[in-house]
Amino acid sequence: MHHFLYLFSLLVVSFNVMIIHSKSLSSFQPLCHGQEKLALLQFKNSFHINCKRDSSNTYSSIIPYEKTNSWVGGQSANCCSWNGVECDKKSGHVIGLDLTASCLSGTFPPNSTIFNLAYLKKLILSYNNFNYSRIPSELDQLSKLQVLRLFKSKFSGQIPAEISKLSELAVLELGEDSTETKLLKLQNPSLENLIQNFTHLQELNLKNVDVSSTVPVNLQNLTTLKQISLDNCNLHGKLPTNLFHMPHLETLKLSFNGDIRGSFPEFQWHSPLKGIFLSGTSLSGELPPSIGRLAQLEMLELSQCPISGSIPSSLGNLTKLSHLYLDDTDISGVVPPSISNLTNLEALYLMNLNANPGQMISNLAKLHKLTGVGFSGITLRSKIPPSFANLTELRELFLSNTQVVGLLPQWLGNLTQLEILALGGNQLEGPIPHWITQLTNLQGLVLSYNNLFGNFETFSSLEKLRYLDLSGTSLTFPPPSQTNSSLSNLQLLWLVSCKLTEFPLFLREQQKLEHLRLEQNLIKGNIPQWFVNTSKESLLRFELAHNKLTGFEKPVTILPWTRLEVFDIEDNNFQGELPIPPLSIKGYDVSSNLFTGVIPKQICMTRSLIKLDLSNNNLSGQLIPPCIGDQLGSSLIVLNLRGNKFHGNIPLSFSSNCNIKMINLSENQLEGELPRSLANCTILEVLDIGTNHINDTFPSWLGSLPNMEVLVLSHNNFHGSISGQDLGRQFSSLRIIDLSHNFYSGDLPWSYLRN
């Protein structure tokens, strides 16, 4: 018996040891390999760690975090426990590196030690700042790579062909968020060649990469694809309809490729498609009724497409649909009442359609999940529909230019989640009600061009307000002693045609303004000195046209707003010399004032100037700065120096990359000949040299410009014969020609007038 108990006790102990050993194995953290630890530390040390967020490299909802702070060397350090590092549980080799938004900053070295991680399967470096480095071609050394994410990390240049060798890739994500500048391009290899070996690819994201090709047909051969994101890639040509029928594709994003054309196919049953994003393409034709077969569809975005016809009632079958964007299309007819079946709908945007909302408006109350509604530009001709009163989750409501009438309804004040309310361009009337102060989450408010009136103090408690347009509204402002400073975060303020006679004093508190419009008011005198010190580092657009201003309270040599892009003071009474714009300027319009002196040479230092309008002043000088044609010609589109006192020869020299479309030098005292370099301006549409003292023969050499529509040479000393020229296809687009009051001989060729 004792022997049996002894054996039993040994068995229990052994069993407990096995359990303990099993538990220790399950929580075991493998030790990383020394060479891989060294490679990671050297990779970390090749960058600065900078978590400062700025306007050019924001992370939106992604919070930057210094993951590599946990990367500390030493013999006992185990890199498998470091933040962002994943190791194989058996071998201890590093197989994953996720440094998303880890504040890495600096040039990415082409010989980076990261390429020594031969077992790496996942590399994620998105949302860092690699200072416009090239994507290293050495990536092909990571032959086991399955996930490569380098999105929004400031890489630039050509995407290397070597990436195409990573045949195990399941995820490839490159590109940037910015739609203005394409840092990366994919032209050699082409997109077609890049993806041909990716037989395991599930996600392809090249958003905002300059691909400049057709949509490759071999995309449809990648049957494992679940997501295609090729927004704003300069794609063109016909869209292969088989893309809609790929067996596993859930998301198709091709928005803002304006030259993609084609039409929708007949959709199939049991499609896995959850999202179709084709806004800003040239897809045409009608939405087929078969779209109602896409039972899994959650998002349909077709804004700014020339699709036509009516909205198919079968759209109401898509009960999982949460986002529907059909704004700015050619859709017409009656909006089907079946839209009210979409009880999961969160966003409904039908702006600027030539469509009749029909019963759909009154049924909107059923769609309790709606957070965004856009009906601007659709004719309602009624009071603001009371069906909106039940949409208590609304954050955005766009009803501008819908011809709604009457008073602002009090129930609007109950929509306290509203962040944007746009009611401009309607026939609303009466006082701006005090209940608007209940909308404490408002960030954007548009009440412009109605028949409303009120005290500006009503808006002072809306501390989150960023964008405010009250143009065309009759406003009163509190006296200085009662000015409330709580409204201090405005970025956009439009007070056009509000009968203002002075700068509103509440502007003193605005240090974040980006766009200020005060045109068509009755403001007179000087721009106050306190405003010169307002929003110095933020103001982008300052528009004061059609007032009665005479200058600045204190003389200003250089405009003080360092980021200013548009300065428009047309039709005022400004005097003195021209204020020098900052280097950031794109539009400089000081026309119809009383400025004197010469064009400042500092204007030559700008490199982004698009519009330069100095017309109808008292400017003089023998020389127009030659740089206007040469240095600025590649950016400048409009040059208007009409109605001044410039004299002497035209010194402008236009380079071969000239992009000017309109030149007006009329009503000056210019002499000599037309500069022959004007022929370099191949997209020139308007040339007006009228009322000067130009002494030249007829400029037949301009006849090769294919876009020339207006040519005015009147009241000069042009001479010689017009007929007998070698015409060919000269002046093929000409619509207006004025040669009066010169000294020509011969007949005007009929071919010049064929348009």
C-alpha cells in the first residue's frame, strides 16, 4: 500500500512539473539574435527622433509615439521585447517591424542595416519623415517580405523596380495624403510591370503616386486582391469592367483620376464589394438597376462624375449602405423614396443635382443614424423641411442654394451635434435667432445672401467656430467696451457686402485667420495698425476689393503676413508706392487704385506668382522688370499692366516654359517692337497691346499659337502689309482681332476670321 502511495505521489509531482513547464513555454519570450539586435540599434541611430507635429506632416487620428525609446542596448537586452518589434516564437528571428508614427526623421540610408533582417516579413514605416529620400532599391534583399507600408513618410522620386521582386507581398502601401504634390512616381517600371509577380497581393495602395498610365488590365489577374487604392494617380483610359467582378475584391478606390472613362457593368449577385470610390473620374452612363445586387456594399462615392439618368430604386435594397455620395453629377429625375429604406445610412450627399427630392425628404426622419446630409443646389422651394428635426445625430447639414424660405426654425437649435450648418443663398428672412447659441459644437456656419439681420455678438459664445460666412447680412457690432473675445479661433471669415464702414474690432483677437474677405463694403480711411499685427503667421488670403480705403495707418513697405498667397485690394483709393508682397504670394491684385512709382524689383523673387494685376494706377518707369517674363513666366498665368504710364521698350523675355495665358499692356506709352520671345508662350489666349507707341510690322509669327483667341494691336504704329503672309493654319483659334488706328496696307486675310 505504501509503495502504491509513493508511486502515486511521484506521478502527481511529475504531472505538476509538466503543467508548470507548459505554462512557462506558453509565456516564453524568445531571445533575439545579437546581429539582428545590433542592426535594429544602428537603424534607430541613423535617424533623429522628432515628435513635433506641424501642418505639413500631420498624423490626423494617428498619435505619434517614440517607440524606439525602449530600444536599449546591452548584453541582457532582448530586442524581441522592444516596442514595434516582432520575433518568431521558435527561432527568435525578427520577423516584424512596425514603427508607424514613431517620429523618425532624417534621410533614409540606402545601405540601412534594416536590410540585414533576412527573416523580416512585415515592415511598416508609415507616418514618419524621411526627408524626401528615395525608396531604397535594396528592399529586394528582404525576400520574405509580405507586408510593406511606407505611406505618408515623405519618400520621393521613382519607386524602384526592385520592389517587383518581392513576390511574397500581400500588402503594398506607398504614397502620400497630399493631393497637391505627388512626391512619388511609378513610370519605370510601370504599374503593370510592378505588380506582375504579386500573385499573393491582397492590398494595393498607391494613393497620390504619379503613375501616368492606363489602368493595367493585369490587375484583374491578381485574384487575391481585396483592396485597390489608386486615388489621384494620373490614371487614364478605359476602366476594365472586370475589376468589378474580381472574386475577393472588397474596396475599389480610383477617385480623382479625371481621365478614367467608361461605364458601369451589370453587377453580379454575391459580390464581395463593400466600397466603390470613383469620385472625380469621367465615368459616364447610368447607374444600372443591378447595383441593387451588391448586398455587402457599405460605401458608394461617385461625386463629380458625368453619370446621368435617374437614381435606380434598387439602391434601396442596399441595407448595409452607410455612405452615399452622388453630388455634382448629371443625375436627374425623382429621387426614389426607397432611399428611406437605408436605415444604416450615415452620410447622404446629393448636392447640385438637377433632381426632384420627391417624397424622400419627408421620409428622412426614418434615417436616425444620419450624421451628414448635403442637399445644397437641389431646389426645395419650401420652408426648411421639419423631417430634419428628428435627425439628432446630424453633424453636417448643407442646404445652401435650395430656395428654402421663411424664418430659421427653432427646432434647428435642438440639433446640438451640428458641426457644419450651411444655409447660404436662400430666401430666409428675419432676425438671426438667439437659439443659435445652443449649437456649441458648430465649427462652420454659412448664412450668407439671405434676408437675415442681427447682432454679431450672437456668435460670440460659439467658441469652436472656425469658418463663418455672413456675406450679404445686415450686421451690427457691439461697442469696443463690450467686445467679447471668446470667438478667437476663426480661420475663415467672409463678410462681403455687409455695409461695413470700418474694420470690426473683434478682429483684434484673431490670430489664426487664414482667409478674410471684406469686399464690397463701405470701409474707408486706412487699414488700422492693430490689424497689421493680426494673424501675421497664418493669413493666406486677404481680400478687400471694392471699398474706399486709402492706405495703411502706418506706411508699409513689405506686407507683414509671411504666408500670404492672395492680396486683392482692387477698386480702392490706395496711394503711394506698391507694397512688396511676401515670397509666398500667388495672386497680387492692386488694380484700380492710385499707386505711383515703379514695380518693385523684389517681386522677381517670388516663384509661385500666378496673377499679377497692376492695371489702372499711376505707375511709371522706363523698364518693366524683365524677370516678369523670364523668371516668373513658368508660374504666371495673368499679367495685367493696363492703364499706367510705363514707357520705353518692352524688355520682357519669355522663356520656353512660359505658361502665361493673358497679357494686357494696353494704355501705356510703350515703344519699340514686340519681343519675339512671345512665341514661346504656347498657351497664350489673350494679347492686348492697344494704345501704345509700338513700331513694328504685323506679328504673323504669333499665328502659330494654337490657343490665341484675342489679339488687340489698335492705336499703335504697326505698319506694312498684312496680306501675302504664309498663312497655313495661322491664328486657328482667333475670335477677336483689332488692328484699327495703325498704318497697315493690304487686305485682312479672311482665314483670320474663320472662327
